[in-house]
Amino acid sequence: MGMAAAWCLASRGARVLGIDRHQLGHDRGSSHGGSRIVRQAYFERADYVPLLRRADELWREIELASLTRLVHRCGVIYGGPNGSAVLAGVKASAQAYGIALERLTVAQASSRFSALEGCLERVDEFVLEPNAGFVRPERAILAMAENAQWRGAHMRPGVRVDSWRARDGIIEVNAGGCTEVTQSLILTQGAWVGEFIAEAQSMVTNTRQVMAWVTPRTPTLCDEHSLPAFFIERESGVPIYGVPTATDQPGPLGVKIGFHGGGQPCHPDALDRTVTSEEREAFARALERAVPGAAGSVSAAAVCMYSSTPDDHFVVDRVSTQARVFSAFGMGGHGFKFAPVIGSALADLALVGRTSLPIGFLRKNRFARG
Ligand SMILES: Cc1cc2nc3c(=O)[nH]c(=O)nc-3n(C[C@H](O)[C@H](O)[C@H](O)COP(=O)(O)OP(=O)(O)OC[C@H]3O[C@@H](n4cnc5c(N)ncnc54)[C@H](O)[C@@H]3O)c2cc1C
């Protein structure tokens, strides 16, 4: 979110300093793992759709500006039982905003995407969103960084922000032994946001999330031309999502999968990054049931964090009454696709104190007590 804000601000000619405690494209936060699903028929809440539309335009702008392909439009297929809240939400958002969807019987989906044949989950219907797909997060962050720098932004990777304070409308930021002075500050520390915004501590829970890569027994059924990204409800618990093998990566890492939700609460500085053999086996078994043609052995795994609010919707708001300090946090397990539009909203707020983007439903006062 921070890099997107820096890119938007630099694009508008603002003087920008971006500070991150790690190197650009690192794997210590919530934005690594090679892929993030992008979609618009939003089951989480239809209010997100206008933001997603703008995000999609901005992803294309970033691709053009950086001459880098970031979004792979292989489609996303959702599967669930009759009465599934996910499928109902997908269809409702699509209907409200005229998003193209294809409803497929299980037989139709299996004949079109052979990897789905023999799905053992209780799926009564599949719904395909053809214009969805996945974005490459590390590549996106680097593309935004390079373009922002080309437009004059300064980046200080590997520098930790220690503290900030506002005095008479001026903001001081202490980082790496220096004090920077600014008129507007954007705080986007992800899982660490509670260290800098006291009120965020009670709004955000961080959880440990595991991603795994499976080398499919039949790789040809599982590349991005043969299989869309998928989100399938499971009888036994949290949904499984996955991303097909991208055809532009150097090594065949295979199909990426994860469970959407659950996860043990964690502290971001004490995150257990070891993936156990039980966790790997659970992924292999779940994939075998949900997308049998993608099944195979787990070749890699990584740990990441969801940083979520109680209602699983983001907070994008002003966070100081004293000065122009703004934040986006609680981006949970679905925030990456929004990065450019959230960055754009933060840039508006930092420059003029308001935005025409429809982010009213993301204000923090929805958690106010009493
Ligand atoms: C396994 C997994 C799968 C996901 N799948 C999807 C998906 O398919 N689609 C989707 O849209 N979203 C997905 N998400 C969610 C999405 O990735 C996150 O919502 C998003 O990346 C959060 O971005 P952020 O900028 O808030 O946090 P981060 O990317 O973690 O950025 C926070 C940054 O703040 C820096 N920082 C922290 N403290 C300091 C400090 N003191 N000084 C300086 N810098 C500091 C960190 O180094 C870090 O770079 C997934 C998340 C996970 C974990």
C-alpha cells in the first residue's frame, strides 16, 4: 500500500520519501509469494467494486509505465454448494455492476478445465469470472518503486521508522538516526501498524498464513492457459484458493495454494516461518480433493501474515487530529489487488485532505465503541 501511495504521489509531482525497514520486494510482511488473485465480482462486499474497477485501470497504467506485465488474466473460478454465501456474493456483485460471469455445471467446468474433473468437495455449481486472474506482487512493488523513483521519489529501503510526532501541523519522523520533517505522512506498516497507531492495536489481529506450491502430476492441465485461478469452498472448513502455474516464471514452481482464513494469531516479529510436514500434507490432501488434476507433491512453502480487522474490511482514514497523517491498514487476506487504488486514495488525502474515491465504508469510526 505504501509503495502504491508513493507511486501515485510521485506521478502527481509531489515530493516523496518512501521508507521501509526491509529491502523492496522482501518476504517479511504480507506481500510476497509470487501471486495474488485479482477479481471484481466481490463476494466480500459489492461496495468494493468501484474501487476494483479503478484499481484495474491503475494496474494497466503501472504496466504501461514500467513496460512490465503484472496482471495475468487467466480468469478465476469459484466453486461451492447450493446456498453458498460466496457464490451468492459473487453473483450479486456481478449483477449490480454488470461484471461478466459464466455459470457452469460441475460437468461443464470439468470438461472445460480438466484439472477440476473428479472434484470431491460438495460443489454444486462453478462460476467463472473470465476477466479476473492474478498479479505478481514482488514485481508490482518493484515496478511502482522504479517508476516512482524515475519521477523523483526518494526511497530508503532497509531503514526502520522508529517514531513520529505531530507539532503545530508539522510532522517529524525519526528513522535510521535521522529526523525527517513533512507536512503529510502516510503510515502503511501492515502487520506492524499497531506500533505507530495506538488505536489500530485494538482493530487489527495478525495471523500466520501458509502458502504452498505443488508440482502437479499432469503439469499441462495446470498452467495459466488451461486452468483459471480458483476459490473453492470445502466441506471440512476454510476455503482453498489457488493460482495456476504461470508461464513466465523461470522455474516451474507449480500451482500455488492456500487456505483462505483460519491461521494462528501471531506477532510479526516472532512469526514461526517453519512449515511442518503436517501442514504440507494437509495442502496436498486438500488439493487432491478440490482440484484433482493439479494434485502432486508439495515442492515449496512459505509463511505470510494476514493483518485483519474484526469485520475483515480495510481501514483507510486519517489517524491524527493534530496533523495530516493517514493510513491504510487491516488489508487482511484480500488487500493486494487494491494497492493502486488505495495508494491513489491515500495520495488524495495527503495532498488535499479528501478523495472522490468511494472509501467512506472503510472509515475507522465503524469500530467506535458505544
Ligand atoms: C498468504 C496470503 C495470500 C494472500 N492472497 C491475496 C490474494 O490472492 N489477493 C489479494 O488481493 N490479497 C491477498 N492477500 C492480502 C494482501 O497480500 C495483503 O492485504 C497486502 O499485501 C497487505 O499490504 P500492506 O502494504 O498493508 O502490508 P505489507 O506488504 O506487509 O507492507 C508493510 C510494510 O511496512 C514495512 N514496515 C513495517 N514496520 C516498519 C517500520 N517500523 N519502519 C519502516 N517500514 C516498516 C514492512 O517492511 C512492509 O514492507 C494475501 C495475503 C497473504 C498473507
